[in-house]
Amino acid sequence: MNPVMISMLAFLVVFGLIGLLAFVLRDTTPKTSTRLDMLLGSKRRKEDEQRESILKQRAFESDKKSLLEILTPKFFTPQKYFEQADCNLAPSTLFGIGLVLGVVGATITWITPIPWFFAPVTGATLFFVPFVWLWWKRKARLGKFAAQLPDALELVARALRAGHSLGAGMHVVAEEMPSPIAEEFGRVFEEQNYGIPMEESLKSLADRVPNLDLRFFVTSVNIQRQTGGDLAEILDKIGYVIRERYRILGQVKALTGEGRLSGVVLIALPFGLFAFMLHIKPDYVRSLWTKELGIKMSIFAIIAQIIGAIVIKKIVDIKV
């Protein structure tokens, strides 16, 4: 390859990496915000939540007619997905980060002695890294919400026994508990203050947070408001059921830990061995993509890996 071309590609790669690191590691929160939160308390937290909601709304208003919105199917709503992940980035920004990572990865693979047809694979893999991060962030936030839900229900039940209304109980959760459940319950309380019926606010909460236990809570509240009954006792029972289910789920994870670890090792071992052999003896593995029999064996091995991963997941994934 021409040395000038190599120098230009290296410059683009380094420039892209520096720009990406500067974007990811930038400090968007003032250093004095933590001290102000400690001094001002809940008032400061409400202002921060309102500012974050405005940032999310502006980010999606600028992308309403973007290419990502057009390409996504109707049953998938990027705005709801980003809200569930509590991500203030616009979809186009995340898409741009993935595109930069993909181009940089493909360029590096093309320059190195690795076979050229690995460049699209590397580029596609790095392109999906920001979306995997978004999925992981969403999963972590929903998992934290599910873990906080029993305590929130018990807090609402105690507020009801003390003579407060359901809306006031929601406000107590928003004031006393940490994020993310404080944000979601506080949003229900604010919607009720603006005149939205409690049933619609709870329905919106269940749509924003895809949690089965939360749907039980919303359904029980709606039934109780129509037929009557002791809502505090109902919430205590729902909280107890959720805690017991989490206890059983922990036991299941402990019993299936060996199987899950074995699955990870068995799936990662062929790829690790291939990368190792490609580094120490490239001629030994070159026949996998230069000969017809090697290509067939590679395709069969990839298909077998996918089937094995699905089977292992079915074995260790026990619903509780």
C-alpha cells in the first residue's frame, strides 16, 4: 500500500478515536451540582429531573423525521427505548458514534495483516457497540426499578395506613427513594396534580416501564378504585410475592451458574483459539477461507455455534 495512503488512514483513525473519547468523556455535569443537591435537597432534584426531561424532549424533537425514525418498525419506539434507558443522547448521535466506530475498526483491520474480509465483520461489530451499551443501560435501569418496587409498594401501603391518599403515597416514594423509581412515581404524582386521572397516569407508568409486577400493582389499584377494598393490604401482599419471587430467582441463578459459565466458555473457546492460531501460525488456519472444504467447515461451525448457544440458553434460562 502507498505510504501516503497509510499515513492518511492512520491520521483519520487517530483523529476519530480522539474525537470519540472527547465526546464520551466530556463532563456535562457541573462540579458544584453535588454540593447544591446536598444543600437544596428535593427542590434541586426536581429541577434536575425537569431539566433532564427537557433535554430528552428536545433531543427527540430534532430527530422526529430522521432516517433512524423512518427505518425503525412501527412496533419499536426509539423514544420509549431511550427513556427506559434514561439516555439523553439523540438517536442520530448514537447512530453517528456507531458509524465512526465501525469505520475506524474496519480501517484498522484493513491496514493490519489480518485478512481483508474480516474488515466488514469488525466494522459491523463495532457499529453495534453503542446500541449494546444502550441495551445494557436499559436493562440495568429496569432491573434496578424491579428491585426497588417491593420497598416502594410497602412505603405506599404505610402512607395509606397513615391516612394519606394514593397520590400522596406516590409523592412519598418520589421524595424518599432513589432513582429510577423516584423519577417514575414522581412523574405519576405530577401528572395527577396537572389534572390527569390516576388510572391514566398509572397506565402511562406501566407503558413506560415494562415490568410484570408493576402491571399487577396498576391492575390492583384500578380494580380497588372501582370496587373498593383495603389497598394497603393488597400492596403488602404484592410486595411479599415480589420478594419471594426474587428469592427463588436468586436460588435458580445460583443453581444454574455452572451451566451459564460453561456455555460462555464453550462459545468463546473456538473464537479465542482461532484468534490465537491466526496470530502464531496463519498458514495453519488460512485453509478455512482459501479452500472450498474449509469454507464449508467454517459455515457449519458458525451454524453449530449458534444452535449450541440457543440450546444452552434454553437450558439455563428458567422463568420464575
